[in-house]
Amino acid sequence: MPIPKPQGDETQNEFVSRCVSAIADEYDDNNQRVAICISTFEKEQNMKAIKASRSFRDEFMKHIPSNKSIK
């Protein structure tokens, strides 16, 4: 079974609890399950932040006049 992804506004604690249960059959060590789930949650949060930053940048750049004469 693949590692689950956080859903909507799920908190880290909610996600880790759900994730650890979902991957219990694949990983014997509970510490390893917790580490995998925390890492997955943090990666998803980082991706959301990157996407929001890019979206902000793209929207901001629409309002900046391009000046092709800059040397």
C-alpha cells in the first residue's frame, strides 16, 4: 500500500495517526512508521508553500511593466 497523503486541513497529529495505522503492515518498527509519516506531512506542507509562493510571484509579476531597454 502506498504511503497516504495529508487530506485537506488535516493536522500533523491527525495525519500521522492515520498514516501510521495505514502503513503498519509494511513497517514493523513504530519509530520508522512515525518518521515516514512526519516526513511525508512535512514534504506536503513544503510543496503547498512553494506552490503558494509561485502563485504569488506570478500574480505579482503581472503588475510589473516589462522594460526591454534595460542593458
